[in-house]
Amino acid sequence: MILDFALFGAGILLLLAGAELLVRAARAVAGALRTPEFLVGVLVVGAGTSLPELAVSVDAAIVGAGDVAVGNVIGSNLCNGALILGLAAFLRPLPLAQRLWRWQLPVLVLVSGAVAVFLRDSEVARGEAALLLTALAVYVVVTLRGSGTAFAGAETHEEGPTPPATRLAVASVAGLGALVVGAKWLVEGATLIARDLGVSEAVIAISLVALGTNLPELATTLVAVRHRSSELVAGSIIGSNLFNTMAVLGLSGLTAPLQTVDIRTWELAAFVAAPLAIGIPAARGHLGRSAGVGLVLGYGVVLGALAHGV
């Protein structure tokens, strides 16, 4: 039991250290390149923090567990867009420029809807997975080409002399590595503690394991909130969801067709509706505490429905 708590504590410390390192590196990269923090959040932080989801879903595809591979992405996106963003807004209301949401959220809604259509026959085939990866490539190219105009005037920071590019790259990789390893240790420690205390496997799966792959996003978001980097918060969450939907499902589906049995219609509906729920308050340029509470409560309803087998 002592070793279990030690593993749990070490995971928390590594998560916090990795998040701090990654956020500082991301802000420095944005300042050095004079690039909006939102863009760095989407393409660097968001993609990096999706690595745990990628590992879980590809592994699930290899062993033929399509429900796990798809359910992992659905659950992760709901956790990101409702719980994590909601907590961030509750802790510190997030001012959000509307131009940042006119391109990213519609793309997220579109690709989420495409996944829902793909799953009408309870399978994401290799051809459909290839379409998702193609969409990802187009999205990245268009985002990079449009960054000079579409994001003009967005948050950038220049905090003293810019560190060398090599140091920034090392800090980013080290931060991401610490997040991934810290999340793994934390989930393993928490699972062992729960088993020692007699908690059922079902409860462990629904709570600890489901949330475990989102710990990097949670840690990064909370540290970014502390640094008052509202656009980095938004970018990392939207970027993570975009990469989950296109890269994680795309690569998993190319590895092996993802056949599902237990993914229900209401879960797919929530998957598509979640970005819309974010967009309604964000369209006013501000995600306040009341919206944050609403998002967290909405996630609680989803979690409760899953726990009761609805």
C-alpha cells in the first residue's frame, strides 16, 4: 500500500513538473516565432498531450478491441471539452477572441460528425481512417498558412531573451515525456490503491482509467490558467480533441478496422454536440464561471449515465 501511494504521489509531481515545463516552453516558442499562443497550443501542446490516447487506441486496435479504441477518443474529447475546459473557466474566466473559434470549432464539429457517420455500420474502415488522416494534413496546412492573418492580434508573449531553439525543443520533449509518464504512474498507483480498498473493477474503469489519458491535458490546462494564458488553454484543448479525432482514430483505423459493438447513439450524439456546447458561450468572446459550471455538470451527467449503463 505504501508503494502504491508513493507511485501515485510521484505521478502527481511528474505531471505538475511536466506541465510547467511544457507551458513555459510553449510560451517561449510563441514569443520567439511571434506566433499566437493559440496556434502553438493547437499544433504543439494539443498534439503532444494526445500521445496517451494514441498509445491506448492503437494498442486496442492491434488486439481487436474496437470499442476501446473508439470509446477512448469519445471519452477523451468529452472530458477535454467539458470537464477540463469547464474547470479552467471556473477557476479563471477565459476571454476568447471570436476569430479563434470560427475555424477550429467548426472543423471539430465536422470531423466529429464524420466519425458518427462512419460508425453507422459499427466500424471505422481503413478507407475512412485514411480520410481522417487526409483531413488532418489539410487542417494543419490550412492552419499554418492562415496563421499570419486569421490570428493577427492574438496573444503573443515576449518575456526577456529568447532561449536557444535546441533548449526549447528539449524542454518541450521533456515536458511531454514527463506528462505521459506521470499520467501512467498516477493511474497505476490510483488503480492499485482502489483495488487494495476493495473498489470494483467497473468503478475503476469508469473513473480512474477513463480520466487517466486526459491527465496531461488537465495538468497543462491548469498550469496555463495559472500563467493567464487563456489562448494556450483553448488551443491545447481544441488541438487535443482535433488530433484525437483525426490522428488517433485515423492511425488506429489504419492499423486495423475498428469494429464496435457497445458504442451507443447517445454517446455519438454527445461527442458531436460537445463542441457546439463550447461554441455557444465562446461566441460571445468570453467563457465565464457559469459556463464552466455548466460544462462540468454536463460531464457529470454523461459520467452518471455511463455508470448506470444507460
